[in-house]
Amino acid sequence: MSTETLACTYAALMLSDAGLPTSAENIAAAVKAAGVSVRPTMPIIFARFLEKKSVEALMAAAATQAPTATSAEEEGGARGGGR
């Protein structure tokens, strides 16, 4: 993932957490305040995407689809060093 993408992602997360709109202007301002340079189109792209799905909805979807860890016993025993 590029630095520009990460900067806009973190800006959107921060704005959402603060209860502020994830507009292109706010994303650009947050990225600039962090001292990161991004192409002018990046905040616009992020804001347009977030018009369709909120950060909260995306986080909830990611949490429900996250893989769960399985123990060695569930996978059929420990690997290597078999006794």
C-alpha cells in the first residue's frame, strides 16, 4: 500500500472517530497537518468512496469477515517434531 493511500486511510479513520465529515477537504487538511504530500485527487477519491459506505460500516464488515485463529489441535495436531 502506498504512503498516499495510508495517509488518506488514517485521515478518514481519524475524522470518523472525531465525528467529523469525511469530506475531501477534511481528508486533505488532515493529511497536510500530518506533513504528508498526496496527489490532489486522492482525498477526492476517498471521500467519494466514503459517500457510499461509512467508515463505521466498513470497519464492521471487516470485523465480521476477519479470519479466526485455529489451534494446532484443530488443525490435526502439532506440526513438526512429531512423536
